[in-house]
Amino acid sequence: MFTGIIAAVGHITQRTPREAGVRLSIDAGSLDLSDVALGDSIACNGVCLTVVELGPRDFKVDVSPESLSCTVGLDGSGPLNLEKALRLADRLGGHLVSGHVDGVGEVLAFDAVGDNRRLVIRAPRELARYIARKGSITVNGVSLTTNTVDGCDFAINLIPHTLDNTTLHLLAPGAKVNLEVDLIARYAERMIKADATDSEVTA
């Protein structure tokens, strides 16, 4: 589990094809790797990946064909938002994030509002029902709050701190982003469906 509070921006330095998927070499940037061990999880652009090799300032992860097929940002070189897995004693500064990307959205607008940015994203139709005004959404691993929702489109305000400490300042209309919806929304839907099924059975 993660919080969506980005700890550092890293870079993919090498992409090595494997029999199934790829192995990525990642420069960890300012991410502290002193407490990271082989087998630990690090979220890379919101995708939970397992450390398979570890160096003083870099690490390697294997990305499966399934992960490559349903995410963006892991198929080449470039910057990545990085976050180490949440410890039970850590503060939950963002919201509970699993690191399991639900789908890929498209940036519709990235407009300046003073020194902030208004980010508008179109989510896949099947995810839209989980996105609510003033709810939580993860975009490329970053925990954010939705300001408005209109069908499949939702808007977010990005403050300077977020722009300075994540890769989101690189976005532009047409860009693709990894989306993870709020876990609570998914569980609430499941509970409602289960209650409805139980009612039909006992009726």
C-alpha cells in the first residue's frame, strides 16, 4: 500500500526486454534506498513494482506484459514519480493507494490559474462512476482531490508544490496518465451489490 505522496522523481535509465515483459533500471533520484531490500515494493508512476536488483542509488524492477498493457510511462526512458511502500507507523498524508492502476486517462486541458494549474482528465467510461467531486484520485501515482466531475471528465487543481515535486508539470493536452480510483468507492459498490443480491435471494 501507498499514500500517493511522491517522495522523489527518478528516471528510467535502461529498458531490457525479457522473455515476458521488460526489466527497467531506474535512477532513484533523491529517494532514500537505505531501508529498501530486495523484494520490497516501490510505486513507479503509480504502478506497484518489486525491486529485483538494488544499488546505492538505483534499482531494477520487472514489468509484466499485463502491466505494460494497462499502464503508461513504463515503456521507454523518462522521469517517474517514486514512492516507497507505506509502513503501518507512517502518516497517511494522501489516501490509501494500492499501486494497481485501474486504467489510463487522457489529459484534456492543462491551464495556468495564477501559479497553479487546472488539470482536466477524461477517464475511461468504466471508471467514471468511481470518481466523485471532492473525492480522491491517483494520477501517475500522485494523490489528488477532484474539484469537478462532468461525466467521464474531471478537473483537479495542482498547487506549485505538487508541480515542483512530481512529473505532473510535464503534462500537456493529449498526454496519457495512469489512474487509480479510490478504494473506498470500489468497496462501497461491492457492498451495495452484495446487499442487493442477498435481498433478491431472501425475497
